[in-house]
Amino acid sequence: MADEQLTRRTRLSVAKLLVVCVCMFGFAYALVPLYDVICEALGINGRTNSVAIVDVPEDMVKDEDRTVLVQFVTRAAKDMPWDFEPMERSVRVHPGEIKAVNFRVRNRTGEDMVGQAIPSLVPGQAASHFKKTQCFCFDQQPLMANGEEVMPMIFYLDPAIPRSVNTITLSYTLYDITERTSVGGVAARQTR
């Protein structure tokens, strides 16, 4: 009788532990998209409008009384054999001023590849005020073997950006997404 009761308690304990493990896995799995949604909604963690072009408001007025230093940092991911750099390391911008900067990319391999740049911005409180009207990060970037390209990014700072923000650092990490795309000739067609 005692052995039967012990076996029943052991089975119950194991069942409870399995349920806890499944719940923990489900919670951890749901955290990533939940985190992205919260960051996007609140404009925190340096997320900019990385997937959509914004229009310039017609009534936007340039704030000539102040400037913000915008610095650009680039890096290629560990498995990305491309050179990637801003053509200007930094620019001074008046809030409300539209500014264009260019980035240079070079495929050092003998194969057609596709890259994707992911942006991040510091300080996070400036992310919702940093508006891109055109950016290479909105699209996949096909590049032929040993090819080189200049990629533009056009942006403005919303005049409502907090006065405490004097410097913004926009960084891009470039990833190899060739395997996730149908490159078989697509890169060659798009860059010719």
C-alpha cells in the first residue's frame, strides 16, 4: 500500500513537472514576438521605422536653433563576407531637416549573394523621432559576385525630438540571407 501511494505521488510529481516545463517553453517562445510588438509600439530599444517608408509632413518646420549629431556605425555579421561602411561617419542635422547619406557595400566573394541590413538606434528615446523616407534596410540587397554598390538612406528628425537628445548613433548589422532567398539568377538580374 505504501509503495503504491509512493508511486502515485511520484507520477503526480512528474506530471506536474512536465506541465511546468511545457508552460515555461511556451512562455519563452512567446516572449520574442511579444518583445518586438512592445518595442515597436513604444519606440524603445532603438527600433526605427525599419520596414516602412514615412512621408514628410507638409507643415514640418526646420528647427534652426539646434543641431543633433547623427553617427553611423556599420558591421557585417560574422558569416557575411561583404565590406560595409558609411560614406560619412557622422552628420549634423537640424530637427525637421531632410538629410541623405550613402553607404557602400562590396561583395568580396565569387558568388552572387543577398544581404539584409538590420538597424538599431541609440538612445532609444530618439527612435520614434528618427524617420526614414528611403532606406536600403527596407529591402533585401542582391549583389553580384565581386560587385560593389552605393546604397542611400534619407531621413529626418521629427522636430518634437527631446531637447536632451544631442547625439544619435544609428548602427546597421548586415546579414547574409542568400539561403533564404531564391538567388538562382535573381541577384544578377536585379543589379544589371
